[in-house]
Amino acid sequence: MRGVGLLLGLALALGAAQGEEETATHQAKVVRFLEVSGRAEVGKAMLQAALAKRELPQKVVDAAWKLAELEAFQARLVEAYADLDDATLDAAIAFYGTDAGKRLAQVQAQHDARVQAEAREWLSRLDRALKGRYGVSLLEGPKKTPRRAPPVPAEPDVAIGALKTVNTAQALFREGDKDGDGVFDYGTLSDLGATNLIDAKLAAGEKGGYRFEVCVGSEAPEFLWMMVAKPIDPNSGAPCFATNQAGVIFESSTPFVLDRAKCVIPQGAGTPAVR
């Protein structure tokens, strides 16, 4: 039994060695085919054609040749043609050994690069025509619909707190002439934020799931201002709010209209917020 095992192991080792030798012989034929057919130079020819189309600094050209890794590209070509059987490779090598084969090999790489460039331009023209007529692209992947972030939940208590803060800030802004213009008037959210009377989020107009707007009454900016707040998500069901120079905060199930002239909250537009 031991002798049978040794013989079996030796046979497997010889078979493996023979298989490796056949693979190496086949790869050598593929390499020879690429050399005599001129296809081994296809990468070099394509890179030369691409660089010739543009006026680039020499250092960029030199870097392109270094980064190209032509040897690695040629190794992938060997893999690409490895499925050709020995008979096909032998016949191809024999053909490229003839005068006609040698002439073809001399121009093969250049013609391959030109054909590929023509094919790309042809497909680009077709793609533009299809997009212009049907809105469909052959070359572009399907457009991904951007994932929308979930709506920020509306927090009514935060909104009311913001309106109260602005009420106080407007009084300080006006009485202290915080913008230093010599006029005792009210300010916008940006004005209040710039003078550090409110925080940056509120100054930007969004906080606690609400969007805020403030205006100074154009008819009398030293006496009139108004602020409205509505949920960022219109489907949240949260109430809307409004206040003005009178200091009373109103709430409603529908948005308030910002009165930029007189800063009036119409009677019946809402009810005083009690929270």
C-alpha cells in the first residue's frame, strides 16, 4: 500500500510539472503572437495618440509615461489572448511571418488606435442624438435619485422660545443702537446675529424644525417689526407662529403672512399662544 501511495504522489507531481510546462509554452506563444502582430505596442501607440492631441508640459508627458505601467498593460494583453488555442496561435504567428503579415504588423497598432478613436466619436454622436430626441444615453449610467434626508421634526416649544428671544433682542438692538448707525431702529435676523443678540442657527433662519423670517416695517422701521415661523415640513401638523413689536405671540394652523410695510398681524389670523 505504501508503494502505491508513493507512485500515486509521484504521478501527480509529474502531471503538475507537465501542466505548468504546457502553460508556460502556451503563454510564450501568446507573447510571440503579440510581438509579431504588433499588438504588443497597442498601449504605447494609444498613449502617444492621446498625448499628441494636447499641448502638455514636458513634465506632465514624462509623468504620463511613468504612470502608464506599460508592462502591466502588456501582461493583461497576454491574459486577454490566452484563450486562443495553440493551433490558432501557430497559424497567426506563421501569417505574421509572411511579407503581408509583416506589413500589417507595422501599421496594426496605429490602425487599432485610430479605429478605437473613430468608434468613440461615432458612439458619442449617436449618444447625443438619442439624448436630444429621447432623453436616453447609451454611455451614461442611470441617474441615481438622491436620497432625501428625513424632515427635521418641528418643535413648537423651540419656536416659541425663539420668538421670545427675538422680542428681547429687538428691544436691545433698538435702544442700544447696536448697528451703530445713529438710528434707533429694529433689525433683521442677520442684524441681530451680527451683534450677538441671537445664536447663529436662529440668525440663519432655521431652528427646531422651523423656518423663521423677520422684517422691519418699511413705513416706520424705528417702531415696526414682525416675525413669522412655520414648520420646515409642511406636513408635520405643527402650528405656525407670529409676533411683532407688541410682543404678543400668536399661533395658527396656517402660515402667517409677513406684512413688510405695517407689520400687522390681522385680527382673527391666529390666537395667542399659551404654553
